[in-house]
Amino acid sequence: MLDRLKEFASNFFVTGEPMIYMSDVAIVLVSLAIIFTLTYFKKWKWLWREWITTVDHKRIGIMYLISALLMLFRGGVDALLMRTQLALPNQHFLDAQHYNEIFTTHGTIMILFMAMPFIFALFNIAVPLQLGARDVAFPYLNAISFWMFFFGALLFNLSFVIGGSPDGGWMSYPPLTELPTDPGPGENFYLLGLQISGIGSIATGINFIVTILKMRAPGMKLMKMPLFCWSVLASCIVIIFAFPALTIALLLLMIDRMAGAHFFTMTGGGNPMMYINLFWVWGHPEVYIVILPAFGILSEVVATFSRKKIFGYASMVASLMVISIVSYLVWAHHYFVMGASAGVNSFFGVASMIIGIPTGVKIFNWIFTMFRGRVRMTLPIYWTMAMITCFAFGGMTGIMLAAVPIDYQVHNSYFLIAHFHQTLIGGVVFGLLAGLYYWWPKMFGFKLNERLGKWAFWFFNIGFYVCFMPQYALGFMGMTRRVYTYPADAGWTSMNFTSTIGAYMMGVGFIFMVVQILYSIKYGERDLTGDPWDGRTLEWSVPSPAPEYNFAHIPEVEERDAWWEMKQKGQSLVQLNHQKPFEPIHMPNNSGRPFIMSLFFFIAGFGLVFNWWWMGAVGLLGVAVTMVLRSQERHDSHYIPAEEVQRSEAALGRF
Amino acid sequence: MKTWWRKGLFLGALGLLFLTGCSEKYPLLDPQGPVARKEYHMLLLTTILTGIVIVPVVILLFVVAFRYRDRPNSKAAYKPDWHESKWLEIIWWGIPVIIILIIATVTVKETFALQYPPEKKEPITVEVTSLDWKWLFTYPEQGIATVNYMNIPTDRPVKFVLTSDAPINAFWIPSLGGMQYTMPGMAMRLWSQADEPGTYIGKGANFSGKHFAKMSFKVNAQSQEDFDKWVEEIKSTKPALTNEGYAELSKQSVVGESAYSSYPEDLYMNILMKNGGEYMPNHWMMMENQKTAQPTK
Amino acid sequence: MSTAIHKSSHGSVHESPKYKGKVLPLEYTSHEGPLNILGFWIFLATDLILFGCLFATYFVLRTHVDGGVTDKELFDNITSFTAETVILLTSSFTSSLAIFAMRNNNKKRLIGWLIVTVILGLSFVGLELREFIEYYHEGYTMSRSAFLSGFFTLVGTHGCHVSLGIIWMISIITQIARYGIDAINARKTFIISLYWHFLDIVWVFIFSVVYLTGVVS
């Protein structure tokens, strides 16, 4: 019995690496510390009531943000481990298997568990406030989205200590990831973790489309909407049309692995190409899903900090929409060299280049928004400038990759690695950081320290170029992606070493960011006005952080930049409080069910990972029961009495 | 202000980095055959065409941000409500359209050109099979096979016909140009050619499992006489590759270089068919091969 | 729930000119009604793409039989899948009749037609299961060939959707029985009927793309 238990444990838990044992210890210690703190300060109830059961978009946004930053840490540590291994030739810091696992988790985590929750955090925080709404269209579904993401990410990350990490690359191409060549449970963690969080993403897409189409303040026509909301709309349209393809790709591969089907196997008539098509039909739109909101953020930041209207609003809207449509027509550029005919390659190559046109227009418009403005050099504008610069050059190498004959040479080389990191870090992350610094006071009621932020900025930025410019060179030297080591005579040593230095500089930048946040929690400048940046859109018309109901009175919107125009006319929401009587406010109820339902999804997922069918069945049954309970629910909202609204506004100094 | 010169200093340092890097080997920037050269010229062209727009734009960004930065007593103009200009917008929808149009035209032209053999000469065929984690090269015309290295004659188009008897990989010789995936069950064509005798490094470019990093191979380009001599030598000194030998070879392992005087005639076809070749559009590729084996232009 | 409060607290929902001056159907009168219905339409769009991907996969793998059974040989029992089709089409019709009864505020009829719909749905699922079990006993399983993998997954996914719809519909029937036809139940009933029609349309595609194409080929 004991022997069997021992054998089970040695398969169940990941063993053999000192690093893993250290992480095990760290995980146990941190968990104990969290449990102890929550118990000691009697915070369990608070956690449940205020956070786990919340359906408030602002809190869900904050939870998304915290998760995204944690995942940025994990993905970043993965990156540093890889760069350490590659700093010098023939190193044995990581072995082949371990390296393969790490690049797989790095890619998956960064795109799906860092970039996605990060954009969702900003969607949640900014969109309802910008629209003059009291919440999203489906607050309950919003909570489900978050918890599905959370448990999906948890399941995926669990593979680090239990069962073993996936090792098939973040695209997880079959037939490599089929059972014969990848028998371990790691790949199952990948499939189920992504599947569960993917359901949440689709729900978020639907939620925000309806929110934007239906919940705008009176008078806010679509063409008067802040550009960030437009970018969210564009992004969500891409989400709802792209994510189902991922769902199917993952589902079919899972059926292959668990039921012995032959969708993508080498035998039985399977066709691996089909997976690759399905994956990229989602995969390429996915990068626009994460970059479009960044474009929106930049439009807000540039206008606000230039104290000027955004230049070419209509062009901006048009370019967002063009990008979201053309993004569906470019997927095959991920495999020009997979035997497609010259005609097919030309079509997808040219379609990919066309994306460059609306993107270029946006850059011009941002510059001309600054032109004849008053540009305040704050952290958001720093990151904006960094983003435009980096993304412009990233776009340039993107056009090179879209030029089919060049792709014939640099495909899957470090040139490609450098390119997509330049667009995904230089574009998405820089843009999201601009948004983070911009909306931070609205989220938490205080500003982040500028000095520490600038240290972080410079370390991260310079580190970025030091890390990735040499990788373009490595691509020209013929270094392919995903190699865990290289020979000393390849001539790649100096560039790799430089790149590693850059990666560590970015790590230092991240530490500065953490220090900045911790420092600012205690000493950061408090925002008492609700409008620390002299903003233009409605989120700055309410206190920071916004009260539960956001707006005591929904403002009537007449122009673009509604809040700016109100200020020009000497109006404010405080006046509205005096002019109009307070009325009861209709708000959704908190609910623990989204959490519990997602927990059941997690249980089902965990069972399926190890082919423990009973556990999968229990989980799915739990999901079904919670869904029926939800269907039976008839009253999921309440009214905040007028007097309470009045009291709360008075406490905020607004009445 | 301090921040701007810091940026400049950094850019300078970066430039130096690249200058010092020039002593390294850059096979992509030093093409050794007509295919790689075509691709290299395309690279130069797009760099210039995109660069002439993007570099000035980024400079403009910094100039504008600097000129209109918020400071006391700024004399720069301030027009907070100026937000539209039909002509300006036409210009910057126009510029990228023109640039993309040029690049797109060249791209399409070159993409179609690369379907054909680089020169009007009788090509030599090499069948390539990627295995876990090694490369098998079979020469249908010469009847020999090699592992992890190949010899090819110079000044003569090489037609690689690629497949895989393992998870997907990709075949790449940076100096000679072009890349193509190796897909189980599919036979795909890649044209290549070497100008000068020399040894070039080839790579497996798509992750295919644990020891994927070990999947490089050598390509020895030599004159036709030397190549013929080499073929004779292989035929007379090396053992034959049997079906059993292939079964052993295709197991997961990392091996060194080796060569075989012969191999089972239908080996390549069997590999294709056992991995679902009957369902793949191989006939199309094969016919295309026949059709284009002789240069059409 | 007075309309005045909705107006003041939830912005533009009732401001939309499309609804102005017209009498709204009951399912659109609550605050959540129009939101949920629009949201559900969008969900159906995503579900359509999901099925689109499965159809594409099936279409690619249709001939990949690996020396095993072909679609022509598999679908020899024409009555079985024709019966499934007739039953599901009829259930779509009865779910429309349910909505019709709801519009006439006839609770008994509404429940009656919904129950008929559920029974038809159950018999559809039953027939499909019987068909699958039959194939299984003949050795035609998912792991036999790519074609069979594609077939079982596509048709099975549709079957799962129908089963889920049945559970959902039963849950709504119990609520109508308890609380009558009000704005909330009207919205729920309207949405489930949308879902049901959608599944019907998907089945029409399965019928023609999978079964008919198979029989004819």
C-alpha cells in the first residue's frame, strides 16, 4: 500500500529538480502565510463578501489586474530562466526537457494569462465609467468570466508542481502533442486550462459588446463615445468571432488524447494541418484582440496629456474597425512555408501588410494630437511615447515578415522572436502600462510615484532594446527559436549574452514597478478630486475610487470628451446632485455562484487532466447544478435607497 | 531634459553594438545562392521602403512632443480644439497605401518567381525526411542516402522534396535560402542552389520535441566532379540502408553523421503513405514538380 | 419595478428610438430583457462559428476513412436520421407555438407546448443515442478513423446542445408553473426558443452536409 502510494506521489508531483522543490516550499509557505494572515486578521468573511462574491466591475477589474501582474511575474521568471540558459553556449543550467517546458509556459502565460486579463482589467475599470453606466450589461456573467479565467490559470499553473508542465510550445502543434510523442499530463493541463479560461473570454466579449451598444449614457451616440470604448468594441468583436476556433482546436486535440480519436494524428487519416489552421484562425486575431485596446488607451492618454481633442476621431474609429475585420484574413501568414501555393501566400502576405495602413494612420493621428497641444511629460505619456516608437519599428519588421520571400528566410528564426516581442511588449505591454498608470488613481484613489516609475521606465525600456535588438541579429545569423542550447562555434555567443543582460534589466524594471506600487500605497499622492489628470472623459467626473453605483445621477452627454466639455461650461456632477433629487439605484446582487461554478469547472478540468473520469463527472455535474440554480434565480438585483445614495455622496463631499 | 540625451546615448551604444557585431557570421546577409540572394534583396528593399517612412515619423514624434511639451511661458501654439484636417488625413492614409502597394507588388512577383527553379539547368533531387531527432537525405537519382549531412553540386538547382516521419519540423539552410516545413504525409518542394563550394549549416526550424536543438546538419557544396566522386565513394565504401535499418534509425535518438550506399527503392513513398499520404494533396505537389522541373521561362 | 426608476438608473435602454411609441413585447419590458436578448443573439453568433469550425473539420476529414467504413456505408439507415430530422423540426415548430401562447398570455398552452417540445427533444436525443450505440456495436468508434472522429464530434456536440436545452427548458417550465407569465419568464422563454430554433438550423446543416451528402456520394 505504502509503495503504491509512493509510486503515485512520485508520478503525481513533479520531482527531480532542486528548483521545483524550492518552488514547492515557497508555494506552501506563501499559502500558509496567506491563510494565517486572513485568519489572524479575521478577513475570511471580508474576502468572501467583498471580493469573491462581488459582481462590481471595478472590483473584478482589480482582481484581473492583480492576476495579470502575478502572471507577468511568473512569465517573466520563465523568460529570465531561458535567457540565463542561453547566455552562454553549451550550458547545463536547464536540461532540454525543462527548457522546453519553460518556453511553453512562458508563451502561454504571457499571451493568455497575462495580456488577456490585463486588457480585461482595463475594460472593466474604464468602460462602464466612460460610458456613464452603473455596471456592465451582465455583471453576474462578468464575475463568471473572471473566475473562469482565474481557475483556468490556476489549473495551468498547477502543472508546475503537479503532473508536469506542458512541453509542446505555446501553439502546441500536433502531432507532437498527441499521445505517442507527448504522453504526460502536461499537455492536458494546457488544453483544459486554456479551454476553461477561454470560455470566460468569450463571455467577456459578449458582455462588453452589449454594454457598449446598450448602456451608454443618454446622448452618447456611438460617434461621441471615447476611443477606448471603440477599441474595446473592436477587440470584443474579434474575440467573439475568433475564440470559438480556439475552443474547437483545443477540444478536438483533447478528444484525440482522451478518446483516441484521429483528428490530428499521423495515423488513422488525421490531419495536423487542420489544427494549425484552427489555431491561427484564433491565434492571429488574438494579437489584435490585445493590441486594439492598447491603441484605445493611447488615444485617451495622448489627448488627455496634450490637453487637446484627439486628432482625426473618425479616422481612428475607421482604422480600428478595418483592423478588426482584416485581422481575420491574415492567419495563414504563420505558415507561409507549410506548402501553400504562391497564390495563397500572396493573398495572406498582402492582407497582412494592409494592416500596416490603418496602424500607420493611428500613429500620425497621435502625433498630430500632440501637435499644437500642451504635452505633460507624465508616466502615461512616457509609456505612450515608448509604445509608439517601439511599435513603429515592430510594425516595420512585421511588414518584412509579411513579405513572403523574406518570411521564407526568417520564419521561426530569432528575427521572428524579436519581431513579435517588439509588438507584444513594445506594443501591448507598453500600451497597457500607459493605461495602468493612467487609470491607477481611478482604481485606488492615489497616484503612483513618478520618480520610481521613471526608474522602472528606463530600466524596462533600455532593457527591452538591449534584449531584443540582438535577437534580430541572431535571426540573421540563423539561430532558430526554441533551441535550448547552441554550440560555441556558432558565433552566437556575444549577441545572446547581450540579450540576456537586457532581459535582466527588464527584470530590474519590473522590481522597480513593484517597489513603486508598494511605496505609493503608503506615500502616493492621494487623489481627492477624482480628476487628477484634468481628464476629458466621464470616468474622471466621479470620485476616485468610484462609489459602488458609479454615478449618483447619470449625466446627459452632448459632445465627445463629455467631461472636458462639462468643465469648459463650468458644470460638474456635484451640480447635478443639487439640481436633481436622488432616486433609488438599481444594482445587481453579489453572488457566490460564479466562484462555485468555476470551481466545479476546475475540479472537472483537474479530473480530466489525469483521466480520472469520476472526478470529471463530479465537476461537470456541479457545473450543471449551479447553472440550473442560476436559471431558477428570479431576483438578482436590489435597490440602493435614495437616502443612502445621498448619504454616500455627502460623505464623498459631493452633496 | 536629461531623459532625451540619455535616450540618445543609449541609441549610440546600440549602434556600436551592431558595429561590433559585424565580425560575426550573418548568413542571411551574406547569401550564397540565387534563392537566398532574392530573399536578401527583398529584405533590403522593404527595409528601405518602410524605413523612409517610419524613421522620419518617429523623429517627428519626438520633435513634436518636445516642441509642444507643457512648460511655463511656452511660446508654442496651443489649439485645443483643432482636431480635423481633411488634407492632412488624406496624406497619411495615402503614404502607407503607396508604400504597401509597392511592397505588395514586389512580394507577389517574387513569391511566384520562387516557385520556379532558380536557373535553367537540369536540377538534382534530394528527398529530405525529418526524424526524431535527425535528418535523412535520400538521393533518388544517385541511389544513396546520408544522415545529418548532405553533399550537393554547385551551380545547379537543387530540388528538395520534404517530408517527415516524426512530428512536424522545418528545413532551413540560411546561407542558401528558403525554408519549408516537413509535414508527415506531405511531400513539399523547395528550390535551392549554391554558387560556390563550401560548407553551410542547415537547421531544423520547427520545434519537434526534446532534442530538437540537436537537429542541425551540414551541407557540403562542391563542384560537379567532386560531387560525382563523392557519390562513387559512398557507393563503394558504405553499407546499404535496409528497411530494418530505417526502422532503427527512425526511433527517437540523437546520432552523428552517416551514409549509405543504397536504400530501399520505395522508402520515401512508404514514409509518405504510412503517415496519411493518400489524403494529402501530394499529387498536386508532385505534378507541380514535374511541370516546373524544366524552367518555363 | 417602475419604469421611471429604470430610466433614471440605467441610461439609454428605453431611450432607443426603435422602441419609441410602440408597445413592447413582454420580454423586452424589464431592464434585463433587451440586454439579455441581444447578448444571447451574440452568443448564438459565437456558437455558430463553433459549429462552423466543426463542420469545416468534418468536411476536411470526410474522406479520411483509413480503409474503414465510409459515410455512404455508415448512413444506410435512412429512416433513423430522417425521423430525427422530422422530430427536431416539429419541436422547433412547437416551441414557436409556445411563444405564440405566451403572447396570448395563455399559461396553460404555453406550458403544454413547452412540454411537447421537451418530449420531442428527448425522443430526438434518444434516437441519436440509439444510432450511436448501434454504430458502436458494429465497431465504428471514434478511434477507428478520422472520418468517424469528425462525425461523432460534430453530431455529438449538437446532441449535447440539445440535451442542455432540454434541462434548461424544464427549469423554465417549472418557473412558469410557479410564477406565471411575467416579464422575467417571458424573457427566459423567448431566449430558450431562440436557442431551440438555432439548434434546429444547425441540424438542418448536419442533415444536408453529413447525412444527405453521405447517402448521395
